[in-house]
Amino acid sequence: MRKQLGFIGKVSAAILLGSLMSMSTLSAKTLKLAYDADPVTLDIHEQLSGGILQLAHMSFDPLVRWTKDFKFEPRLAESWERVNDTTVRFKLRKGVKFHSGNPLTPADFKWTFDRLKQSPDFKGIFSNFTDLNIVDDNTIELVTDGPYPLVMHTATYIFPMDSKFYTGKDESGKDKSVIVKNGASFASTHLSGTGPFKVTSREQGVKVVFERFKDYWDKDSKGNVDKIIMTPIKDNQTRVAALLSGDVDFIAPVAPNEFGQVESNDKVNLVTMPGTRIITFQMNQERRKEFKDPKVRQAIVNAINNPGIVKKIMRGFATAAGQMSPKGYLGYNEALVPRFDLAKAKKLMSESGYPDGFSVTMMAPNNRYVNDEKIAQAVAAMLSKINIKVDLKTMPKAQYWPEFDKRAADIMMIGWHSDTEDSANFYEFLAMTPNKETGKGAYNSGNYSNKFVDETTMKANKETDPKKRAAMLQAVEKQMYDDAAFVPLHWQNLAWAARKGVNIEPVVNALNFPYLGDLVIE
Amino acid sequence: MLQFLFKRLLQAAIVMLIISLLSFSIKDKLGDPLREMTGMSVSTAEREMLRKKMGLNDPFLVQYGRFVKKALHGDLGTSYFHKLPTMTVILKKLPATLELTFAATLIIIFTSIPLGVMAAIKPNHWFSKLIMAFSIIGISIPVFVTALALIYVFSVKLGWMPSFGRGETVHLFGYWDTNFLSKDGIMHIIMPAIALSSIMVPLFIRLVRAEMLEELSSEYVKFARAKGLSRTKVYFKHALKNTMLPVITVGGVQIGIMVAYTILTESVFQWPGMGFMFLEAVNRSDIPLIVAYIMFVGFLFVLVNTLVDLLYGIINPTVNLLGKGQ
Amino acid sequence: MSLLRIDHLNIEFPNRYGTKLAVNDVSLSIEPGEILGLVGESGAGKSTIGNGIVQLLSQPGRVSGGDVYLNGELISDFDDEAIRKVRGSRIGFIFQDPMTSLNPLFTVEDQLIETIQNCLGLSAEKAKQRAIELLEKVGIADPEIRIKQYPHQFSGGMRQRVVIAIALAGEPELIIADEPTTALDVSVQDQILQLIKDLCINMNVGCMLVTHDMGVIANVTDRVAVLYRGRLVEIGSTKQVLTAPKHEYTKSLISAVPIVSKRLDRFPLVEYIEAEEKGLKHIDVSTHWIGQIKKHNTTGDLLTIKYLNLSFITRDAFFKKNRRSIQATKNVTFTIKEGESFGLVGESGSGKSTIARMVAGLQQPDSGSIIFDGTELINNPDRDAVAEAHLQIQMIFQNPYSSLNSRMKINDIIAEPILFHGLAKKSDVSGIVGDLLDHVGLGRKTGLKYPHEFSGGQRQRISIARALACRPRLLICDEPTSALDVSVQAQILNLLKDLQDELGLTMLFISHDLPVIRQMCDRIAIMKKGEVLELAENKEFFEHPQNPYTRELLELMPRFEQYGQ
């Protein structure tokens, strides 16, 4: 027995030594990055999702990109000007090369634009765009079908792809440019962009390795990361543990439950920022006649203590909302604040003839939004105070969306992030009268319908003067606020954490794609 | 022998057919894959068109018929997420899971057998009582709690162990990258293997102890002692080998169950194996992969049972699977 | 100086209620070359003495007093290691069941050689040489080949030979044989006993032969010691003890042993052992519910069996020609008359139990016919008639331990068939059950207990009561007493005889025990390898056997009455 113990001692000593050695050989210029998921494809037009946009910003460049304070920053476009109501002209940066070595030309923009118009996920965003015209070797124009205020917003989605690289037939004789959703394609497994990082190896769901592109055009960038190893770590606790144990340098997202652990550790930094994703409940007026009465809806909004939810459940990791548009968006109306008032809620219920309340069904996902299940439970409890009995059902998102599509409950949870970073997008999807043909109101499970909201939103989408447009959008917010069109809860915050020395603070933004090309590691 | 294998093969085929039918019949309850494949703002019409193109709107029997027809040609569908044939994906993830299971099995063998035997031959010793107390507690601690506790103590607090992933692997052949040939790989596999074995070790300790106690009260053990053999020889030669027979039978089934437990362990440790892949597939409504995985696990169960029976036949001379002699 | 001397040996088993003295002040001795028989019923402490000598008592038993000397050396004081060296090397052991005393996972070679090396310290090669010699000595043919085989490849008798070879491997001075032939067939039993006897004489080894079988005692022992409840009640030369027992217990015991030479009406009751049937109410069967059996189409023949065939597949194969099977019964044909007691004898594997199972409907024959009271039981489309017939055929099994549901009370066990078949009014059932329990000698109060609270004999009485609850006409008794002690056996056999007289039961009595058959049956059929070799009246069968196999069996049977009574 003693002999065995000696052996175990030796082994554990060897293990200890080994781990010390592996720690000392860490290269300073390698960033080990852990997200909750890795990009599902290398084809940036295949799916419109945060993961893919993150990849686009790492390996491609857009015409322009958002700054932290929601301004546009020139990237492949050096400058731009509005030529007329329907045309914006972009001056392109010179001397930009793709990873393949091909030079970037206006033809690549044209090719990319045409491909975007084909993509099931992106064509919606580009539906107002008719053409991308090549003016000369350094100039292109984006043409819309009418006056359109969101040309620059949309330009953040134009990441030119290497048209020569993506043209022709692959080994199996398929067109290299084709977008395939349910299977492999050339573009989903090969990549050539102009961005700061090349993809050098990738194993789906395990890791992606990026290396800095030697010929990257942005020599002014202070970014000094040579290599990025991106690993998906699904489990929140494991992801934090990986950071705290030094196995990775940078993680996102950080769940509110883990904040304490991260903040109390002096080797790592936590960076949080208000996000733009709104979490709401919708009250189905078609299923429940009670919800047709604005007073009942008002009562429900008044009954829900959303600042309390932010404080207790989200641990401060959210901003309580009274409207859809977050601060910084054109539609943000400062006057529309959260309005928890239980006494008023009870009064409204009495006035509308439901002093004894009624029973409703409620559904919410349990793995889609931060603490979604707990929030739903809290809301159900709060509604019981005004005698509304809630039959709550929560389920994984995979099962939730089909239920949502069926409008299967009286009250349903929905969170929304505006793809265009513009208020109108919220209204189009969540608040306009549902219409199968135009596709408006696709996520308006409450069937809220207001002519003013519908018309003003559409008008705002043709108004190119930002001031006038802001007034319109804010008026829409006001209308919905007065109608209690939906239950606003909060905007989720964003959180990242990195070991000290990895300066993530300057490169992260509310859009949740850190500009890793500019990341500096000390 | 050939007949035995042929029977098992047939059994596997039937098992897989039934599993495929069952999993196919519930697949619509597993969520809408189109939701996972498209962004939120994609229109319903657009989604519907894709659905049609993928044949997801066809009647159940048409879809199942198509699946079986393809399956007979060795094609179990293409994963939506991985965009590769499901079998390719599974085989790619298989080595990681098998290595993890193997490592856990080693831990189980080298802890539960000595401890179980100890508890059986010295039932009143304080250490035996400690073992039994531990086994009762251990059996009731969920795997993921053990896993998180290990990570917290050994990775976060002490910094001795890597917290996730497979680490550095050495390529063997085909898809097979092994953890066992590099120090980093071994370091990475230790904690997941301990976590995975944590629920099985107490179970096996109790099993080994119970079987050993039974063997110790048997006539041949008494006879062996009456022959004047030393206790060591009686315990470790005569009783232990007989103890192993039921342990192997139960163990085979348990190892199959362990493959299921890898789902938890792998997701906590971000171990890139089949279990984690399956969990992700469920999260993403990757139905072809879910169906293929369940079928594959069914096959694995039959395979493990077959191997166990063969092993049993080798150890136990009274079982004649090989059909020789008589 | 005696080879083995035991002085005032006490062995006790402490339990939570106190201490049970299993062996109480026993003194005896064995000389070299002598076989001492140790006889007694279960619980008498005879095996405990054997185990106590070499300190192999099962927990928590311990020797609490007395001395054991081996060749003058006090071995009861030896520590673990010292006594271990005595085991095998100086005292060899033979256990009852050769099926379980060999480790099934090791070859005979392995198990022999480890013993030889352990006791004699020979080299592997020499040990093997010696192992082969030993196997030869105990009468195993082709020892070079057979030594490589596993225990399951040997028959029961051959296995016991191997066990004996192992017991001899350490060249012991004394052999303790604990019921060495109880699990064996008569013909094999004789060979093994002869072997032990020869070895003792030739090698001048002493032997303590522990057995419950008076026949064995009569056949091979030189002296015999009788144990009763831990005490030695009598010791003396075999002839003296068997012919002129001094102690009352010995007398009762001897009177309870069935003999072959003549048929008795009843077994003399073993009065010393148990004052059974303490004034329990005997019911008048002629008026009681039990006696009211539906009148039947009596033809004289109650059961007729014709050309009954059944084979078991021993090796399955896809192709028919590769399959192997054994013929369990081959064209078996006989008739049982109403009210008679029909005996079926044969060694294990002869097919007698298979026939019982087929008659009871537990097994379907491949071909042939079974006619009960005019009803064909095989492939009869009239299922109700068959079910009705099967209800009148009840079976009592050998093992009273496993044939009763341990989770049910006795009352419920017995009431079950009455209620299930609706044989009596619900309100009458508990009375009937009580009467039955009284009648089989248990008393109605016992009905509230569970099977585990009863001894083997009592459980067999419960089985009988349960069988009677169906008001059977044919009672199949499959080795009903072979797991029981002699005295209990006598009681059960008496009970069966009484019941038969009172109820006019017909019995199919199956046993390997010829003396029991002699006492119980009117006509007897002898079976071997699935075939009936001879069928004769009791007297004819035992006094003028025709078939050579019958003659052989009768000759080999240990005859207790060789000393005359």
C-alpha cells in the first residue's frame, strides 16, 4: 500500500509540473477565445445571426461599421455622399487585398450585392435596394427603390466577398457561389475575405483557428493579435471556469449568475454594456377579448414590476424598459419610462370590469434569453396580484418557436434585436398589423393593430431626414406606450470578460461583435 | 460463432429500424429546424419554401420511406448544422467519446474492484465501512455536480487541471485522434473521466462487494480453504474470477448507459464527443443527426452486449458461444 | 495413540438472542485406516464437528471448549497460519456437492496442481505428474486428457472423484467426508463409497464420514457415532449400533429408515424425535368437502400414457442436421389404475420427472397420448375438459423451499386454488383451509404464518394441503421426501399413505430412492435414458427383478438391513 501511495505521489507531482509548464509556454500574441457557440458556417450570407456577423467582422470588412456610440465608421468605404433621394455613392479604399491574394474591385461589391439579394436571410434587409452600380474603379453607388433612410445601416451588412475565389465549380461540380442551407457548400467550408484574420482550421463545434492576415489593409490599427483560437463552450459555468483557470483569455457572454465569481477575481476584467435587445410579453387580443380593452393591457403593464425584475432576477444586468427602442436609437423617447404601479393596475382592472380578474395561459422559452424562465415565473406571480391567474408553460427554444408561430398561448414572450440597429425594425416585426403578404408584424403575436403605428412606420422608412424621422419614430413609441400595446420588460445587457492585459474594453460594442482586429494584448 | 454474430447483427438491424421509426415519429416534436437555420427576421413564406424544398412537408410515411431507402444505401441523412453526412459527424465524434468512456472504465475497474473486494473480505474494518458510506453518498451525487466541483477545485482554485476540451491530441489513423499519447491530452481527460465514472464507481463497488460476498459463502471457496490455500489465493484467484462474471454482464450494460451519461459530462467539460454533439443537435433541432445518433447508440448497445457475451464466454468455460467442441 | 482425538468439544454460534450450542461436549477418536461414521439428522451438529476440527466454521461460529488432537498434536490451539498448513496437507476434505465444490472457471489441472504445490511444494512439472497419478488412482480414465478439462465437462460422479483426488493431493492422514454421496445417483454412490473405503485401507488413512443416510453407514463404516441435537448419544461398532442400539433416539432413527426387504403398512413413528399430531382434529373425509369429489366415469384405469416422446435440443443450429438433442422420453407407455400407487424409479436424467411434468400439463410432449379418466390431455381441442382434468391432477415437488410463494401467508397459499377455480363458497373457504391444515398435522393456527417460518417437513405438509385443496384424484409426488431427514420423511410418507386410504387418491410416486418406493408403491416402473425397462408389481419387482438394470440397481443400493433387524 505504501508503495502505491508513493506512486500516486509521483504521478500527481508529474501532473502538477506538466500544468505549470504548459502555462508558461503560452504565447502572448495568441488570443484564446471562448464563445457560447462557434459560427455554424463560413458562408456569411447563409444565415443572419450574431455568430456569423462576428465571423464577418473577423475575416471580412464591411463598407462601414458601427462605432460604440452608433455612428458610422469608414472601413472599405473611405467616404460616402447622398447623390439624390435614392442613391448613395461610396468612395472605396485602395489597395485592399483578399486572403487569396486577389485585389478587391468594385466587381466584388457588385457580386456580393447580387448574392445578398439571393440569400433567404439577407434579402429582406436589402428589399428596398434595387442596384449596386459600379461608377469607376474606386466608386460604387447603392440605389434604392425610393427614398430610404437606412442605406448606411444596411451598408454595415455589405462585406465584399472574393468573387473570383467564389466563382466556378468545386470538386463535385457544384457552383462555388451557391448558398446552401441544409448541407455543405464551397462557401460554407472555404473563406476568402479582406478581413484581419484568415481561417486556418476549423472543426465544427470544437474550434476555429484564425491567423492574422499579413496583407491586411488597415496598418493603422493597433491590433496585435497574431492568432485566435476560438472554442465554443456552451455551459456558462464551464466558460467562466475556463477563463478563471487561465485556459482561455476572453469569454462572451457572461451570465449574470457568474458575475460575482468574475468580479471577485483580480486576474480578470468584466466589461458590461447596455444592449439593444428588448424583452417583451405580448397579449393576444385575438385569443382573449379582455386584451382588446386598453385598460386591461394598461393594468397588466402597471402590475409588472420590471425594475424589480432587473434588480432581483437580472442582478442589474439589464435596463428596465418602457418602450422598444433602446437609448441611442432614433425612436428612443425619453419620456416613456417604466410604469410599475400596482394600485393603479388594480384600479384599472376594476374600471374595466374585471375586479376578480381572469385566467390566462402564458408561454416562454427557457433557454433563449437570459433568465427567461425565471422572468416568466416572476411575471406570472406579479399578475396574480391583480387576480389574473397565469397558467405558465416554459420550454426549450426549439419547441418554443413552433408554438409561437401557432400563437399557442394568451401571453407570449418575445425578445427582439433590430438587425438594422434602427427603431423601425422593432415596429415592423413586433407592432405593425400582421400581414402575410407584406410580412409585416410577423412576430406580433398580440395582434395589436393601430393605423397610426402602421402608417407612420412606413412613412418613416421613406424619410431620409434624420430629425423628421426621429420625430415620427418617437411618436410611434408614444402611441404604443399609450395603448399599452405590449409589456416592455428590459433591454438585456451585454457582458464580456477577459484576463487582465487583454484590453477588450475599446473593441467591444453594443452590437456584440467585438472588433478583434483592433484588439491589443499587452 | 458465425450464427451467433449473424443473430446479433439481425438484432441490431431490428433495433435500429424500431429506433428510427420511433424517433422519426416524434421528430416534429423536437422543434422546427428551419428556425435554427434562418435568422429571426426571415419571413414565414421564405421559411415555408425552404421547408418544402427539404421535403419536410411531405407525409410521415413518405419521409420515413425516403429515410429508410437512403439508410439501406448507407446514407443516414445530412446534419443541418454540420452540413456533413450524419455518420461522418458521428464517427468523427466517436473517438473522443470512446476514449472518455474507456478512461472512465479504467477508473471504474481500478477503483471499484479493489475497494469492493476490500469491503467484502473485511466487512467490519473501518475502511470498509468508509467505502460503503462513500458509495451511498457517491451514488446520489449527480454527474454534473461532481464535474463542476472538480472544475472549481482543480482548475479555478488550484489551477492544476485544464477546465475544458480535449487539449492536445495525437493523430492515430482515420478520424482517430487520441488523448492518451500526450501529456496535455492525458491531463485533459482525467477530470471528465473521473466525473463520468463518479456515478458508476459506487455502483460497482456495491456490486463487486455483493457478488464477492456471495462467492465467499460458496462451497468451492470453502473447499479451496479446506485444501489449505492461503486467503490471498482463495480471494483473488478463486472468488474474484467468479465475482467478475456478473460484474461483466452488468458492467456491459452500465458501460452502454455510460455512453448516455457522456451527454452531461461532455457538455460540462466541452468534450467534443458524441454526447455533446447530441445535446447541441437537440438544441438546434438537427433532426437527422438526432435520429442517426439514437440509432447509432442503439447499435452500440447491441455491439457492447455482444462483446460482453463474447468476453463472458472466454472467461466462463461453461458457456459455449463459439460452437466448438461439445 | 489415535489418529484423531476429540475431547469434550463444544462449538457455539452466538446470535442476538443468545448463544446456540451446536456441538455439546462431544468426544470421539479415529484410528488410522478406520472409517468412523457420524450420523444424525439436520441440525444435529455433525458437519459442524468436521468444520470445527480444521477451524472452517462459518461466521460467527467458534470452538468454545475442548481439544482436538491430530496424531497427538493439539491442533485446536493452532493459529490461522498453522491450521492452514494442516488443511489439505494433513486433513483432506470432501464436501457433499461435487457440482459446487469445484470452481467452475478453472481446469481440473489448475485446481489439482495448486493444491499439490501448496501442500507438497513440488515443481510445476512434478505436480502435474502427481496430479495425473491421482486422477488415475481415483478411477478417471484418460487422465492426461481429462485433466485439461473444466469441471462442467465431468459428470457428477466423476466430479466427486476429482474432489477426492484433490482431498488426497496433500497426502493427508485424515479425510473428513461430509455427505460425500448424498447428491449422487445410487450406482455412482456405491462406486464413490467403495473408492473411499479402498483408499482408507490401502493408504492407511483415517476417515470421518458425515452422513444422514443409514444405508451408507451400514455399508462402509467400521464404527459409528450418533448425534442428536449437538450431543453424542451413542458410539460403537457399526454392527452393534445398528443391530442393538442402546439409546432411544438411535432406536427411533433406525426404525424410521425405509427398508427394501419387506413392505410395511406404516413407518413406525419416530416417537423420540417428535410427538407429532398433538390431538389435532381429524376430519371425517367421507362427509367433508374434501371427500366430495364429482363422481366419475371410472373404468379402472385412471391414467393411460401411450408412446410418449419428448426430446430436448441441446445444441441449436440453423440447419436441422447440425442440431443435437437428447431423447428425454422414448415411447413411454403405462397405465395407472384408480386408487393405486404407481412408482416411477430411475437415476437422474432418466426422464421420470419429465413424465410427471407432462402429465401435470407443465410440458408438452412431441408425440404420444395421455388419457386421464377418459379425457385426452394432449392436443385436445376441448380445452375446458383438459382444464377440468388438470385440476384433478395435483403435484407435490421435491423442494418445499422454492415451491411456496414466500410473500404469501399459508392460509392464502392454500385458499388460492379453491378461490381461483371457484371450488367452494367464499364463506366456507377459511373453514376448509383450517380443516386441511389440521388434517395434514399443522393445525389451523399456523395459517397466519409465512413459509419461511416452517421447517422442511412442515413446508412439505403445506404443499400437500395445497394440493388437496383442489380435491385431486391423481397426486403426483416428485421426490417428495428426498430433501428431508429420515424421521421427517417417515412422517410425510405416513401422511401420504393415510390420505390415500381415506380419500382413495391415486398416486404417481417418483423417486430415486428404492426403499421408499418399496414402501409406498403398488406397481413400479423403472426408467433409464427415457425408456421404461421394466414394469412390475412391488413384490415381483424387488424380489424377482427381470431386467439386468433393475438387478444392478438393487444390488448397488446401500443396504441398511444387511445387519438384519
